[in-house]
Amino acid sequence: MTTRRNIIAGALILASLAISPAQAQDKPTEIRIGTQKGGFFPAVRQRHTVEDVFKPLGIEIKWVDFQFGPPLLEAINVGAVDFGFVGDSPPIFAQAGGARIRYVAAVKSDGNNQAIIVPKDSPIKTVADLKGKRIAFGKGSSAHNLLVAALEKAGLSYGDISPAPLAPADATAAFLKGSVDAWSIWDPYLALAELKENARIIAFDKDVHKPNAFYIAGSDFVDKHPALVAKLNAVFASEGRWADSHHDEVAKAQAEATGVDIDAVKRFVARSSYRVVPVDDEAVKSQQAIADRFAKLGLIPKPVNVSDIIWKWSPGS
């Protein structure tokens, strides 16, 4: 719902990131934003803040939903989406595949929203027990990296397991049927498995590495419309600050928009952080470590230099 508070917030963001007449003449009439099932996007859409910021510029906002990160980035690569939100691994796979994308902002995670889980009665107690087991994960997703990094930390190789690359919906079915022994997955699927199936967590992200999530934009979009990218970052940063102090509202909007059980939504919202920041050296170093790990294992076709596709955002400039 559009409120006077949202309109005022939008006006302040517009004033802080004014677009020059030359840029205004070349602006698009629509910005397409890719989102996933998790996150705070249903609340943002409900609040209409992004639309209120861009409407005075004659720009409409179109939201495009994806099941997980890799297809979202493919949509950005082919020009079907301009801007989107993904975990740490999809941009690396996309860059290695030659996708025309840029990292434009980061969200620092506490590492509580993704984990490797097993059925409640499974004999598997630790990551080391995964040797020889069949494990589900989204190929090219942040859960893929969690699995690889966890195996490495436990002294196992990727060849020590039987990989089962599955999209979340298919992995859910496989986990429930018992056709996989473990599942590397993110919220809200993680929270649902915990609450509905009493799934046990054997490793959180935070137990293995320090994860990040990212806002990604198409290279052409960044080159043509840097002020609009900065404006998108600014409005999502503002909404992130709001979301961090309004968990109940975020959870309610998420449950209404997706039909996901409200208790599961409250669980993952409570352990989430929505703070949007520039992509700093620490985030680049973490991404490069992931990229090097994937290259070493032959999971990507060639090594990549993450810093080559970082777009520098200076909030308030």
C-alpha cells in the first residue's frame, strides 16, 4: 500500500540521486527486477516504495519471479531482466560462462539462512558422514558452494559423494521420498524442512564460510544507466534498513505472497539480515575464493577474476 511515509521516502531518495537531463532523455520506460521466493521482496512490493521512486521519472517497475539464482542471471544475461538478487555462487558460474553481468551491491549475511540437512532419523551426524551419500543441491546455486566448501573443510573431496543437482521443488520431493541422503538448501525451504519434517541441520553456512548475497545488473544496463543503478541500490538499502526493524511485517507479506507457512517464514525472517552495502574488498576476496574452488574442481569451464565485473557504488555520492 502506498502511504505518505513511502512517498516522502521516495522523494528523499530521488533528491539525493538526481538524474541529469542527458541521462533522463536516455532512460528506459521500464525496469525489470528479478526476485526469488525468499527475502523481503514481497514486503517491498507491497509497500510500493520502488515504484514510488521511479514513477516520477516515467519509469515503470516490473517484478519477475524465479525459483533460484542461475535462471535469474541467465535472464539478465539475455536482456530479459535488468537487475536482480542472488546468492554467492550464481554470479561465478555466470561469469565463467561469459554472461554480461556486474556486481552492483552486496548483502552481508550472518550465515544462518542456508544449511545442509538430513532426515530426522538419519544416521548422518556430521559432514564427514556424507562420504558415499547422495546429496541434493541447486546446481550453480549458493547451496552448491556450501556443499563443496563443507566437504573441503571436513577433509572430503567432491568425488567422495554422489551429487544430485536438483531445483528446489524437485529436491523437496526427493528429500521427502528419501531418494537423497542429504540436502544443501536455503530458506524458506530450509525452515519448512525444519518445521514440517523435523529435518536436522549438520552444517550452517556460518560453520563453513562467511557468505554474501548480491544485487546484480546487466552490463549494458549499468553502462547506459549508472544513475538508475545507484538509485535502485539506494532504495533497496533504504528498504533493507526498514526490514531489519520490521520483521513481523516482512514475514506477513512474505506468507501472503507465497503461501509459505507463516511459522516457517517467521523463522527465516528472524535469522535474516537485509543490509545493502557496496561490494567491498572482503566480499570480493570471499567471491574469489569460491571461484578458485570451483575452477580447481572443474565445476566452471575456466578460472575467473571476480574483480573484473565489480561496479563501484558510492552511496550518497
